[in-house]
Amino acid sequence: MKARFFTMLAAVLLSVSALAQSDFALANFDHEVTQPAPGGDTTDGGPQAVSNITSVAGVPLVRLNNGVMMPRFGLGTQVQSMEGANQRQQLNETVRGMVIAALQSGYRHLDDAMFYYNERGAGWGIRESGVPREQIWVTSKISGNLADAQNAFNGMLERLQVDYLDLVYIHHPAGTLADILACWRVMEQEYKAGRIRALGISNFDNRMEAFNYIMENAEIKPQMAQIECHPLAQRKEARQLYANNYDVQVECWYPLNHNRGDVSNTTLLQIAATHNRTVYQIILRWHMQEGLCPVPGSTNPDHILENISIFDFSLSDEEMEAIRAIDRGDAGRSFNLGYGNYGFGNFQDYTYNHTYEPPTAIETPHASTLSADTQIYTLQGQQVNTPQRGVNIIQQRDGTTKKILLR
């Protein structure tokens, strides 16, 4: 019965997807296939051969330069405020709820990193969401200056509880050029074995010697480049470098630039009012019409749903030009880090030798669970009157607590 329900749900979402794309079609941003397909060293394509990525909830797919299809919109899973060593159980439980809410809202692209310290939570959420793993694009990131990149990659698979990753980035161009290339060689090896479907570089435009070194020495060139990008810092030179010069798809971290000017910009607010949309939706729609891949993050299920609900309207050419005009260049960036031949941060525990408790069991809400004196909290600790979609914490009169999932 459960399998039948998810099959029916998928069919409904696919039909909605087709309608949205036909009424509000985005330009075709397919890339020329110039790189070998993943799994080339195997007879069957390796673990990644089971992948079955389709368009859901109106999210278009982009063909990367190795022929692999990727959803162009995703969920960023970093919750930086909880990354301290004494909060990581709560962090992973929170990300578990985020992932469940996102996948049930139509997301099929998750953006993670080993140094977000939340891969276990993302893995729990994937397993409990009811969405088959092969229908989900799972990204993680590795640092280029690790002593043992192979061990680090194996740990990523273990924590996420997956057999392959759809995309692996070198997170930061830190360390020596030899360190970075050694990490890339491990990624190439896993790509050939079919345990990675696409390779990427993140923040490399901040250290061009590292970018050039990879492009000159890589056997398999990158499919993806991730940069900070939003309306106040539109990163035109970086986008020109990656997309136009090297046919690499650009993905945007921190696309909403929370509380740093974008969301209060007068131009964006006026356009939002015209469309009866939130300014967040206008920003994300701008990304999509620019040919970019935004991965906004949120722990709030309502905001998660709001962010993906952008495929039933379009911005006019005049509105797109108005948004392009508010670009402040590098002055609009919130993060502009320099990199060199040194490590990036104190990530000595990257192997995750410490363990987290198994996730608290999640129940389906029923009448006895929600008695009159029950107190209901979101994962962020906010008390609410009724359960919210996603994971809720229920505190009983006797002091006991449990978690319920409202799908």
C-alpha cells in the first residue's frame, strides 16, 4: 500500500511538473557532452547506474557536460548555528527533519558537505522520506587539503548511508596545489568506478592558480562549479569563466543572502508585490531564469515549500533587467575568502570517529498522542498549537517526549 501511495504521488507530481514547465518554460541550458560518463571502468556503470532522476514539482533538469541529468533546484542543508561539537546530535536530528520535509515537498536535490557535520542526519532523512534513493540527487563536499581523501570519501558514503554520490565538490581550494590535485585524483577514481556521478569545484574562482591547475591536469574536467551568487553579487565574471569558457554548470550557495540586503531591496520588493510573491521567491526565480542552480536552505517546512513554489510564474524581460541593475559586484558579496597553501579550518575530526545516537523513533500522530495538555514544538524549539508538516517534538504531561512526523 505504501509503495502504491508513493507511486501515485510521483505520477501526480510529474503531471504538475509537465504543466508548470509548459506554461512557464525556462530556457534550455543543456551543456555539450565533452566528458566521459561515470562508471567507465565497470561493465555495468557501477553503483550509480541505478540512478533515476526525473523532473518533479516543476523543477527542470540540466544536462551536464558528461551527459548526466541534474535537478536545477535543491535544498542547502547547512545549519551553521548548530555545528558546534556539543550540538551535533540536535544538528543531525534537525537536518533529518529538513530533508524529510524537502523531499515530501518535491525536492530531489540535496546539497551537503562533510564539514557541515550533518551527513548522518541527511542520510536518516533520505531513508525515512519514502522517496527512493535513486530518485534523489545527493551532493557532498570534501576539502582539498585532507591527508587521506580516500578515507574521507568512504566516510561520506557511510554517514549518508548510500552506495554512491551524485556530485562531489572540492569544498575549498585550500592546501598546496599538489594536495588539491591528489584529492581530485581520488574523485576521478571513484567517478570511474561509478561511485560518483559528477565532479565539482567550489570557491575556486577565489584562487585562480588552483582552478588553472585543475583544468590543466585533470583527466576528467569538472561538471559543476559552486559560487556565492545572488542579486547583489551576481558574479558575472565567475559565471563567464565557468559556464561560457569551460561549459561548466554554475550552482549558487547562499542564493538568498539572508539579512544582508537582498531581501530588503526596494526593486525586489516591488517586483514581489507585482506578482503577489515573497521576495525570496523572486530571488530564486531570478536564479532559475539566469540559468543558475540555487540551493537555498531552511529548517522551516513552510519556507522549504515556499522556496520551491516558483515554477508557476515568470519574470518579464524588464523585471530581469531591473534585477540585473542592482548588482554591486564584489562589494555585494557576503563572503570573499582568500585561499593559499594552508589548511582551511580545524577539521581534525573529519573522519567522524565520534558517533551520534540513533535517531529518535518517529511516529504518526494520532488522537492519544495529541491530548489537550500536550505541548507541541518544532525542531527549532518553537511552541505551536498544532503539528507542523515535518518532524514535531511532542511533550506529554508526564514529562516524556516523542517525535511525530506529519506528512
